[in-house]
Amino acid sequence: MVKAVVGANWGDEGKGKITDMLAEEADIIVRFQGGANAGHTIVNNYGKFALHTLPSGVFYDHTTSIIGNGVALDIPVLFKEVQSIVDRNVPMPKILVSDRAQMVMSYHKDFDAYEEERLGGKSFGSTKSGIAPFYSDKYAKIGFQVSELFDDELLKEKVVRVAEQKNVLLKHLYHKPLINPDDLYEELMEYKAKVEPFVCDTSLFLHNALKEGKNILLEGQLGSLKDPDHGIYPMVTSSSTLAGYGAIGAGIPPYEIQKIVTVCKAYSSAVGAGAFVSEIFGEEADELRRRGGDGGEFGATTGRPRRMGWFDCVASKYGCRMQGTTDVAFTVLDVLGYLEEIPVCVGYEIDGEVTTDFPPTHLLEKAKPVFKRLPGWNSDIRGIKKYEDLPENCRKYIEFVEEQIGYPITMVSNGPGREDIIYRNK
């Protein structure tokens, strides 16, 4: 059986924790898109970790972790990350890397930084991890696929061709140092030495695993609203964040994905620029940011303070719909225990009309939030294991959100740890 764990919103919803938790019953965990530009924070028996490329199921010795063909593979980051968890007494994970994955090159990161610098005040708030230039090259058909590391003749010709093309931009647009093809070849040889023992046809591996009845978990990065087709374009990421892309990014048939767990935060947060209708500011935002997450709401990759907002029913309903949600995992609910009342965004007012349907970006920029205030429960809910033991107002909050978004909340996270989860029998 294949399950996907994906995000409903802007990312940072708590997918790492949910993947880590569900991985206990999985045989294989696959990262199917994105790169090292976003982190998944995990708290378990080994400690607290922020993973950027490794799937969040690497902490179990019975699992195989796969870097799928849809991933922007940053080889130095991957192996630095492996070393960082092994150094903290995590057993060496079983890792497989798709021979069809493409590699983030050092010049991708340079181009990312150069373009943000060129755009100045109109920049995208990139993490400068090279993701947009990487995917741009992939679809322009000038990326380097892992399989190409094993064809020396092809590689030696290609580095010259790619360097020539990149150097036009470096010289005339960015006025930066040019790429030397020999240096590029050496970089690729270093990558080959690191990744060679782990490379295989992961799609075939997954095909055989499915025939054997293995349980496979697909882990997405970011959330619906960062999808380049269905998100807040152009303030989006460069790969599809939707569960539907999981079939492509892992190399499995779409009908194999039977369960789609979409993760929603009990409030909203976002890193980077773009429309964010329920956003709050000042002291109200600072307080929520300070109390949020598992040690404050700061980007797992960048350390940047996250933008804060109240739960957005309009965005979350849309995000769940685009994912094809079967189950909602509702996270960081414990954070809201300090509030006497909790605002929830239930609609957008655009040009005097109220809508509950998520609009395209040009209308989103004009939208004003319509809030409904619900009574808080004003108590600490950590440690509670049964749904019926939650305070009445807490249950009412969950049930109100569930009714608004139209998808069943089957898991409620009430703390950062792996065991801090309440299952609802829907």
C-alpha cells in the first residue's frame, strides 16, 4: 500500500513528525520532489533533527529511504546530513538514490543568489539553495542526471556545452566569474565518488516492492499553496508539491496511492514572500511565533522568523482538495492553549464580496480575511491520549475546522514528540 504525506498550506505544517510517526509501519519512505531548500523538523528518541533531503523515516532500522527521480539532489548536503545523524547515534540508514534524479550543481546556488541580488526589492525570498535554477535547467534539458556520471565521454562533452551557455549569462547579465569546464567535471567526479554505492533504478525497486505487498510512504516537501500550477504563483517553489506528483517523482503508477494524509497546522505560518490573507503582525504575531512549533516558529533551513497567521479555512479547504485528501493530520494544536479566544479565517472579502473559494494570486492580493472567533480552552493539552479527554472547547475547535474544510481530521498532534498524537476514529 502507498500512503502520501503532504502539506495543505505554505509548508512548515509538521509533515516531518507525521512521516516519522507513520514510518513505523512502512517498509520504504520516498522523497519525491523538492530539494534541500526546506526542512522537516523531527523530535524522537534520538533527539531533535532538521532534515533537508533525507526522508523523515530514516530513524527506523527496518526502513529503506529513497531519493526519488523528482528530487533536486544536492549530493554534498545529502551526505553531510547522513553523517550528522550517524554522529548522534542513529544507525546508518539504508539509502537508495534514483539513477534518474538530477543534481544540484554549485553554479545553481550561485545563479539563485545572483538573481535575488539582481531583483533587489522584487525578489522571491529564495533560500538560495539553487532550486529554481536547478528545475529551470531540468526542463531546459541541460541538467545533469545521476546516470550520466557513469558515461565519461558524454560528461566531458556536456560540461563544455553547459559552461558555454551559463557563461553568457554570467558575463552579460550578472557580471560574475565564469565557469571553467574542467572545474565542473571535477565537481561531478566528486559527486560520483560519494553517490555511486547508492545508485539504482529505484522505480524498478518500488515496482518489485509493490508486487511483494510492501508498505510505501511518499513524503512531500512544502504544501499546496507553493505548487507552481495551483499555488500562489509566482511566489511558489519550482516542483509540484501535490500528492499526484508523488507517482511521477517516485516512478510508480498513480492508482497505487491509496491514502493521502494532508497535514494542516492549527494556525498558519509561512516562510518567504507571497499572499498570506490571515497573516497577523506585531505583538500578537510575536507571541504566537514564540510559543509555536517545538521551540518557536523559525525556518528549519534558514532560521528565518516565520510569518504568522490564524487558521485559514479557505486556503486549507483548497489545499486539501488539490491534494486529494483522505485524512487530515491537525498539528501543533497544543500551542493555542494560551488563548482566551481563537480567531479563524472563514472567508475572504474581495471587492466587497465574501467568498470561501480560494482565488488566483491577483485576487488574493486584494483579499481581506473574514474572521470568526471561537472560545479557547485556556489549558495545556499535552500528554492527553484520547480525543474525548480533550477540553470541550478544544474539541469544538477541531470539529469547526473539520466542518469548514470538508475533510476528516483523523489525527491530532498535541506536542512535538513522536508519541504526542491523538487518533480519531472517523
